[in-house]
Amino acid sequence: MSAVSRAGLLYLGLVVFIVAVGFWQGTANISLLLLQASAFALVALGLNIQFGYGGLFNFGIMGFLMIGGFAVTFISYPLNLKFWDSDGPLLLLRALIAFAAGFALVWGARHADRIGVKGGWKIALTVLCWFVAYVVYRSQIDPAAEYIEKTAGFVGGLGLHPVLGWVFGGVLAAGVAWIVGRVSLGLRTDYLAIATIGISEIIRALIKNMDWLTRGTLTVSPIPWPVPGPQDYQASGSDNITSFIYARLGYLAATLVVVAAVMFLVQRAYHGPWGRMMRAIRDNHIAANSMGKNVTRRQLEIFILGSVLMGVGGAILVSILQIFDPGSYQPINQTFLIWVMVIVGGAGNNWGALLGAIVIYLVWVLSAPLSQALFYFISDWSTRVGWGAIPEIDSRAPQMRVFVLGVVIVLALRYAPKGLIPEVVRRDR
């Protein structure tokens, strides 16, 4: 069977599966599941660019999702007039000036060799400038944060359109990825993975504890939708169920446009000279470097591109749920799950990553209610035969998601070790 025929059959099976779930869960629920799956598909495509194209092990996906979530919250959440009518903006401006001055001071120390300061003296000067910059910045940001939390709670948002928040999420993720890449790329594979995990945890700690900016674990809601919401359709006379269906289908159409545009661009890139160069670096970076390719620069490039999609996907997820809760981000949901999507779907194949994202997300979500129904059936039967009921079914059923996902991984690695739709390598003879 050719690769195209195999992909076609798998996607046909996916359509049948979605239709079956729609009959079981209802149109409103399946539209929400597909909406969330489309956002995860963007994130999976971003990881596929990094790992499938470039062989980069990024285990800091959760951090980029949090960045995207913060970005859309900051851009689209309504203005907090308590903050803008207080001295908070002036205090933050002072902190920003202090940060810029500290940055300039450290930058000057890093380039002190231009004025003759070299060796140990340059290192000592750099360390001293870092210390001075830190003290100056903290002397301004700490009073500003305390004042904002007491008077306004937090900064709030800018009240702009959520799509601008999606864009800002990608831009902010790109900036962070550039910093992470400059620090981490060039390390050995296992060191790169460890470094990205650490940086992701740093991002999570910062966002959870910067209450003056993100509201921390108190959460921010409701985040506005980029399309008319259920309340808008209800105001036009639609009932509750119909309004949710219309709203979610409208949102799904918007996200599908984004996914389709991304798929078109990454497919063009994959089959073009840029994609061939990236795969050459992935397969043998030493040979690629000997051919004159700047391996580190290209790896930084692909790391940033993948992170942009992760940031956009994280922003869309927060917009869908209409709540930004830094405490809800967990590595098993926001990193491990994405890796499973790409590996099961087929690393290096965009259609495989897309299929894997939808299938794995649906399996992840639906395994809990299926397990619950199965447990209740077994519990009723065991009660009738005198063996007693299964205790704590409602709390045990969600835990079965990890077990089901593990079974899926084992089966995929056993019968499709290269993924459901593996990468097709064409060799010119």
C-alpha cells in the first residue's frame, strides 16, 4: 500500500471515528473537542518542525504554551481602570527604565574587550555589572509590584482583539525561543532536553508568581473569543444548545483557517530547498557543516519557527477555555502529550503530526468517560453476583487516561514504530 493510500484510509477512519463520537457526545461536545484538538494540532506541528525536521529535543513545550496563554490574556482582557488610574503605570515605567539601564550595563561589560579589558578582568566586570543591574532592577520592580497588587490587583489587559493576542503569543514565544536557543543549542541532545525542561519550569514559576502581571494562581477570566460567543447567539433568539453549537463551529472555522494556512506553508517548506537542508542537518550535522552550512544558526531558526506555532497554539487554547490559570499547566498534559501526538502520528510528516494530534487528544479526553461507563457496568455486575461494587469510580476513571495512553503508545511502537503516517524519504538515483 502506498503512503498516500495509507494516509487516506487513516483520515477516512478518523472521520468515521469523529462522526461516531458526535452521535455519542452530541454536536456541541464534539465541536468543542475538535476545536481544542485543532489548537493542539498547531502545537504538534511546531514540535514536528523542531524534532521531525531538525532533530531537536524540546521538552519545554509547556513553557511556550504558557507564554502564548499569557500573551492572549494580556492583549485581549479588558482594561483594568484601577491600574491605569493609579501610579502603577509610572512605577512600571521606572522599572522598565531600570531594566533597560541594567541591560545596557551588562551588554557593555560583555564587550569590554573593545576598550582593552580582557581575561579575568572582563569576567569580574561582567559579574559585577550583573549584580548591579539586578539590584537596580529589583529596587524598582518590587515596590511597583507591591503597589499594583494592593491597589489594582494586577495590571489587566489591553482590551484588543484576541487574534492580535494570538499573533503576540507567536512573537513573544519567538523572542523567548531566541534566548533559549542561544543558550541551549549546540549542546548534546540529552543536555538540550534537560536545558529546555529547566527553562520551561523557570517560565512556569515566573508566570505563577508574578501576581501583579498575570494574577498568578487566582486565574484571569473570561478571556474574550475572536468570534461571536454563545451569549451573542442567545441574544438573537437561539436556545442554549444551538447557541453553543453555532459559536463553537464559528470558532472551529477560524482555527481551521489558521491550521490550513500553517499546513500549506510548512508543506511548501518541507519539500523545498530549506526543508532538504534541515533534514540534512538532522541526519548528519557534521557533513552539513563541512558543506558550508551554519548548523547552529539553522537550528536556531527552526527552533524559533516551531516555538512560534507553540505560542499561537497556547494562545488559542486559552481563548477557547476563556480562562488563564497558570496553576493548571502540567508537563504530562502540555509536554508529554504533544510528544505522543508527534511520535504516534509520524515524526517528520506533517500529515502524520496532524493526524496524531487529533487522534491522541480525542483518546485522551474520551478515555475518562469510557472508563467510567465501563467501571459502572462492571460494578453493577459484580454487585449482582455478590462481589461488591467498585469503590471511588468517579475519581478512578480520569486516572485511566494515562493507562489508555500508555497502551496506545505500546501498540504504536510495536506495529508502527515510525508512526501511523511515517516520513517519506525520496532518494534520487
